[in-house]
Amino acid sequence: MKIRRDAAFVSSVLFTVAFMCLILPMLPNTVSGRQAQDLEAPWREVARLFQQLSIASVVIIFIGLIVTWAGYVNKIRWTWFVMFIIVWGWAFPIMILPLFRALSVPVSELFLQAFKEPGVARDGVEAFLIFLLMLLALILPIKSFAFPGRKPDANA
């Protein structure tokens, strides 16, 4: 069995790792609506919105996995654009934009706090690292795709 070592395959593995790291924390929120009946009205609405966002996110993750392994690994051009939309249109607003608003402490202190104990700081750092992994997976095989005006790289 020969293992492929081209950039698109490595990128597909990186996308898969990133998506799998995201799907496990979101699964409990997809069923959180059942426990929301015990909450007061405003909190019930918040729980319902979290449930809907989690369900949509799980669907986007599955779409990303299907696109990654059905076309992205084979260097089909439109799949790169789909992954670009997932990274910048879904992952960035959900994972990174909230960090900009909540970043009231210096970055070094945030990483120290994330290293010491679990909590919001660790969740933010994990989200940032997963986003960086997705960004690397998006940029890594860019030479492999046949974009207009450039020839595809046969070795990448």
C-alpha cells in the first residue's frame, strides 16, 4: 500500500483533525433543548439558540468532511472554494471573532491561564489553534489547485 504524500492529502488530513476536534464539543449542545424546558423564558431561548447553532455547525462540519474527502483530496478546484467559505465564513466568525471582543488580557497571560487550568481561556486558545490548523490546511495545497492564470503543480 502506497501512502500519498502530496499537499492536498496532507491538507485533507489536517482538515479532518480540525473538524473532529470541533465535533465532539458540539454534540452535547445539539440535544440541549431537552433540558431547556426547566429554565426561565429568556434562558430557554438562549438554550434553543445554542442548540440550533450547534446543529448547524455539526452539519457544516459534516459537509466539510464530505467535501474534503470527496473532492479536495483529488484537487478539484471548486472544493478549495467551499473549504475557503467554511474557514472564513463559518469558523472565523464563530471561533475567532468572539476572542477579539473578549480579549481584555494580554495574549501571554491568556496562554499562561490556559496552560494552568481549564476554562474560558483554554477554550479560546484551543479555538485559536484549531482555526490556525484549518488555515494551514487551506493554504498548504494552494499550488496544487489549477486556478485561472496558473498551471497546476504536478509535484505538490
